[in-house]
Amino acid sequence: MKRSLHLISLCFILIFISSSVFAQTGFHGQDLPAKVSWGMYALPGGDQSMAVMTMTFEDGWHTYSAKPTGVGKPTSMNAVIMPGEVELAAIFPRGESKPDAFDPAQTANIYEGQMHVFLPMPPDAPKSGTIKAQVDLLFCSDTKCLPARMDVPFRPRSFSPEGLKKAELQPWWPEFLDALGEEPVEAGGKWGFTPQPYTASLEVTGLGTALLFGILAGLLLNLMPCVLPVISLKVSALLGEQHENAEEQRKSIRTHGIFFAAGVMTWFCALAVILWETGIAWGGIFQRPEVVATLAIFVFIMSLSLFGLFDLPVIDLKFDRQARSHKAQAYFTGLLATLLATPCSGPFLGGVLAWALQQPPPHIAAVFLAVGLGMSLPYLGMALFPGIAEKLPKPGGWSRHVEQVVGFFLAGTVLYLLNILPPTELMPVLAIMWIAVPAGWLWGLAGPGLSAPARWGLRLAGVAILAVSLFWVFGPETEKFQWETYNPVTFEERLGREAMFVDFTADWCPTCKVIEATVLTPSALEEWSSEHRVRFVKVDLSEENPAGQELLFSLGSRSIPVAAYFPAGDDWKRPVILRDLFTGSQIEDVLQAHDN
């Protein structure tokens, strides 16, 4: 999105001190004094979305509000969703009352700087499509006016509110409420609080203070428990490398410091974009299960490497690890250290972020890069003065014990991350972590004593089984078949009237889970349900279920897996029982045998 591109461009300007030009798009070749951008947002409640068109005027230009005042031409918009021509009602803000530029004796409501047009999605809106919008307005400056009728189409990925930024967190939200005639929510929230900071002298009130505190907060992040072990290991490992002469040693330290700092700055730049675009709080990315799960798996793999199971190809925290590319290793280690620091809120960081995340993109980028610069200062210092690093203690026999201590620390970090995960995501992630052990073991077998094909074969096998497991958890979701939960009352009413297939299962039954994954798949259940007009009922025995156990015992069973088919008609008293491992073809035979 345009705001993201602007923010990313600004970040790279500050990082590399190079020039960049912000790309702006005009309207079909017309030289008009405004630019347009679109966005989709989720409205409060989570069941409706809204498209918002933002028109940014060039300095000195404005247009008239949508509400007629007798002065100027009112702005209007016609918008429909295609296909289907679903009409959208455009909601305009009130505008700002000012003396008219051509007749100061009259007051006009105008839009200048920026104009937002709000298009809530109606209940009958399709899930996706294109918004065909046409804006009719009059651009005016102090000396002239320019009538325009512009086509401004918008095709979002989806009209669904799932995954969209929250509208109530956007800076234009009070303007939208005002346009609806509702009371805008001020900075104090709906309660109207006026917070009184205990240490008012440490509150951030401007960009200068934010930059200063940001550098200090970033420097102190190096001492937080989230990141200190990673940094200390890599610095010690760097100092333990052997070089032919002192100049080579200094060059290695200098290169490591620069690329480590580049990794830190890159993550803070990316984080600024993420927080601005999503409106989430610092550390809010850890509200997304896929992020937490991925980080937990990765940290677990790192902890295994510290216990000597294998060597990681790019990032390895062991002292004796000889990396082929010191630059890549230093860069990605900087990224890793900063990612691990994200959940930590060090001193001064809270006030800096509270102020920065309410500012425009250039301020956000500057403040986040100031925090990154502060975190990078020790390594940039070593790059400028490598002689300082040479005075630090060198690795020795104690190094192996430190590696193992950090390995235990990383394992504890894994437990913390797993605790954040929703219960439904825990078992799949634990399964991937278990698969990571043989994957790493295969990678570790690919030592220098083997031929190149054998080494790469083992490595690819390890990567493949880990990739398959990751795809299993994070791959595209398929629509799940909706089983009916067993209810003894409903079950008794349907006996003989409708065909029912009842499956007995439990979370503690691995064979049941295998059958569900290979036989009772959503596609098979959908097909059987439509072709044979049968209801699929699940009896969950994961926890105590007296009614379910009574039905199980009545079928002559005392263990699971087991399934029973109750045909419609008079044969319902003679259900067909499938025990232990059964196949899809067996189920198909049972269903076909009882089709009328």
C-alpha cells in the first residue's frame, strides 16, 4: 500500500543516506492537483468492513464539501461493486468552514490537505470484486478552479473484515463518527480520562525528545534477558576466531559490527511499517499464532544446535562455528537478536512508542530507526574502534558450558512462546518441534567425511521433512466438514427416520486421529453426505461423557476407535459396526448396501 511504500522508502533513506523519490500516481494522465489512495478496514464488531478513499490535495488547493452551502459545487461520488452492481452509500466528512476564496463575505465548507470518503460494505456485498467509483468535484486555488470528474476504481483482495486493520484505530476514525453524527472519541477514550504521568519530565512531547530517548532505549535493550545471551555468544565467538595478523582480526570485527547493525536496523525499519499499517501495539505481532509458532520452532532448533546435535547453516551460536559468510551470519544474527528483543519493553521504550505510534509515517520511521541505532551502538563502536573488542576475554574451556547454559535459556524461551499459543495450535507446533529433531540429526550427519551428493542428500531430506510439517500447519486451510455433536435426545428422535454414521473418537486416541486424517476426510464426508443422504455424528470421549459411553457400551464396545452406521427404516436396530482400523471403501460399501 502507498503508506507502506512511503515508510519503507524513508527507512532506506535514513539507513543508507541515499536519495529516493516517492512515486505518485495521477488520474488517467490528467494533471490534477490531488492524489488518491484506497484502503479496506474492519469496522467494530468484526462482521462488516469499509472501504476508505483518501484524496490528498497539493498545497494551495481545495474542494467543496458534499453538503450544499450555496457556495461552490458540492463534491459527490457514485460507487458500485462489480459484478452485481451493488450500490454503495458514500459518507463524506463535514469539511472545514472557511471564508470562500473568491467571495470572502461568504463561508464555505471545504476539504483541503486530505479528504476521506467512507464506503461501508452493505450486508448483500459479495466477498470480492471491484469498486467502480466516480468522483465529481471542483478543484480550486486562490486564483482559479478546475472542474473534474474522475474514475477511481479500487479492487481489494477481499471485502471480508477478517485480517483487515481496525477502523477505530485509524487517525480518521473521529472524522468518520462525526460524519455519522456520533460523538467522536477523543484521546482520553470514551471515559474522558486525562492521564497524569508520575514522571512527567520523562514523557515524550516532541520529535527531539523521542529520538534521544529512542537511542537510549535501544542501547538498554541489549541488556534485556530476551536478547543478551544471543549477543554475548556471538561477540565472544567473533573474538575467538583466529586470524593471521592483528589487521585481519580488526577487519573481521569491523565487518561483523557493521553487518550486525544492518540486521538490527532492517528489523526496526520493517517493524515500523508493520506497526503503522496494522495499528497494533509494540509486541502485538506476537498475537498472531503463526508468528509465535514459527519463532518457537526456530528457537528450539537453535537450542538443539547449542547442545551439539547439529550445526546451523547460516546462524549458529556456537563458539567454534566457522561460518563461510561472516557478513551473512552477522546480518541474520542481528535480525534474530532484534526479533527476540521485540517482546521486551526496556526502560524509556514505553513513552517513546506511546508518542511515536500516534505520529505520521516520517516520525515513526525516524523514531524506530533511532531505537535501532541505539541497539546497534555497541557493535558500531567495535567497528570504529576494533581495539576495544580485543581487550574482552577470549573463549576458552568455559565456552562449552556457556553454550549449554544459553541452550537451556533458549529452551525456556520456547516454553514461554508455547504458552502464548492458542490451545488448538499447541499440538501441531509440538509435532513440528518433534520432527525438527530428526531433521536436524540428518543435517548433522552430513559431515565432511561424506561425498558431496551424500551430504546434500541428507541435508535435503532434513529440510524436506521439516518443510512438509510446516506446510501441514501453516499451509492453506481447507474448509472443514461440520460434524454434528452427539446429543442423545436428537439422536433418539432421528433413529429410523434418517441414516446416521456415528464415529467415536478422543484426543488421546492416536489411531482415531489417523483414521480422521486418512479416511474421514472433509472431501470424503461431503461426498458421502450428499450422495447417500446420511448424517455424520461425532461422539467425543476426550473428557468424561456418560451419554456417549452409554451409547458405546450399547453397541457392545468398550474401546475406540469404533464407528456405527444406523440405517433409515426398520433396520436401525441392527447398526453396522466398524472397529479399529477401517477404510473408506468399507464405509462406501456399507452406505451403498443400505441405499434405497
